[in-house]
Amino acid sequence: MSEIDVRAAAEPLDSIGLKAVAGAAAAALVLAAPFLASEYWINAIIVPFLILSLAGLGLNLLTGYAGQISLGAGAFMMVGAYATFSLQLRVPDLPLPLALVVAGIVAGAVGLAFGIPSTRIKGFYLIVSTLAAQFFFEWLFLKFPWFYNGNSSATISLSRGLSFFGLDLNHPHGRYYLTLGIVTLLTLLSFNLVRSQTGRNWMAIRDMDTAAAVIGVPIVRAKLQAFAVSSFILGIAGALWAFAYLGSASVQSFGLTRSYQILFIIIIGGLGTIRGAYLGAAFVSLLPLALDWLFQYVFSGRVDAGLLQNIQKAIFGILIVWFLIKEPEGLSRLLGLRRANGGRRSLFPSSLKEN
């Protein structure tokens, strides 16, 4: 074998080695994050980022992969949170991670029920159907005190002293590792699911459901599966949002604004991609901080907080419209184009093509 052949054969091994080292370094950094970051960063930024990523992942499976548009993400998160609270209150010996799984199953069953209209309707009418779930559960969990154990403030919270495998779930480190473990596991399961026959069925329905039916894809079963799996993940995300991030929650914690936020995450991050949920969640989590820092620096704190929130909403709206028109695949697509061209690609590929 010539020197050139040896060098060519060694290059793939070097690439694999570099990827392995990079992956190991990233994993070590993620595991060591609680010891490198302050409690503020863990509680206020990293944990909510992970939970929002998980919620975005759940909705992306339904909307991005299966093509079923939903505005009920907040409702299914609400179901997961209230189910976890009921289980911990009435079955106190049930470990919290197992309670999260059971709550996810309950949310999945609810999502399955509200997904039945998707077998008959789609588009705008399906959005209205999922929006009905949002309003129904807001009414249900406020109307009957049993769901919040008669608390005078109508809020739910878990008891103190929770632990799992030696992790104190009332400490930021314990909540971080619990959240990280669940998010990692569900991301891996979702990654394998979208590459299975089930995932291929979803994408066939998304692209053209009539053609999918012609080639033998079980349309009804696949749509209901998408609703069930999506709601299962959203239910667990809702429980983590209530008890690993907020500490206590109410119906308002999962209102229509939360549903819009999760939808914005997958639009900005990228529909139909696993990493799009993480990119969108990072954008949603860091943009308020960046804007706050910018306005504090430029205007020395003289900007009203309400005005700042309105500016953030305006920026979100502009970006969503831009992504829908110019690059529907969002940040995931833009970053993919830049990497494919060695980082030299413009951030406005569609505009350049047209001109």
C-alpha cells in the first residue's frame, strides 16, 4: 500500500477519533455544569432551557414530523403536571421519576383522545380542535379543587424531602441531573423513533397523506400515535416545568402563552429536526437575557420593563414571519448550510437565490 493510500485510510479514523473526543468533552462539560455555573444559571437558565427543549421536541414530533398543527402543547403540559401532583399526593411511596412516567402516560392518553379529530380534519380546523383542549383543561383544573387539593391559592407543589438515587431533588444540582437524565433519555428515544417505520409513516403523512394512504401507510393509526407520543413527552415536560423549575405552578403557568412559546421554539429552531427543538429553546431562553443586557448597557437601566417585554414580543413576531417566508426550516437549516460551505454561506440564502 502506498503512502497516499495509508494516509487516505487514516483520515476517516482520525475523523472518528476527533468526534469521539469532542463528544466525550461535551458530555463531561454537561455533567460538570452544576459545578461550573452559579445556582442562578442552573435554576433560571439551564434547567428551563432543557425543559423547553423537551417540550419543543414533543411538539416537533407532532407538527414537524407528522404535520399535525397543534396549539394545545400547554394543555398537555398541564395534564402532566397535575397528574404528577396527584400521584405524589395520593401515592406518596411512588418514586418521582416513576410518577413522571405515569403522568406522561396519562397525558399521552389525553392527547390520543384529542387527536381523534385529526383523523377527519386538518389545517385550521385541527388547530381549533387542539385549542379547545387548552381552554377545557384550564377550566377543569380551576373548577374542581380536588385537582389542587383545595389549596387556597389554587397552586400545586410537591412536598419537601424528595430524593432519588441519593440526589436531593430540592437542591439545584439534584433537579438539574434529574432533568438532564430525562431529557437525554427522551431525546435518544425520539431520535430512534423518527428513524423507525413509525417515523417514516409520520413523514409520509406530513408530505402528502393521500399518497401515503395509497402506498399502505395506516393514516389513522399513525396520526393517533403521533398525538400520543407527543403528549407523553409534553406531559413529562410540564411536570418538570412545574416542579423542577418553578417549584409550584398553577393553571396560568401553562396558559395559551405557553402553547405559543413552544410553537415559536420549533418554528425558529426548525420544523422536523431533533436539534431544532434545542436551537429554538436556546434562542427563546437567551434572547430575553441578551435584550435585557443590551438595553441596560445602552440606556443604563432607564428602559421600562413593560416596554422591554413588548420589544421582545415584536422581535419574536418579526423572526417568526421571516423564518416562515425565507427559511421555514429555521436555525437548523441555516446552520446546516453554513457548515456545509465551511461557514461562508450567507444567513439569507433564499434572498440571494432570488436576486
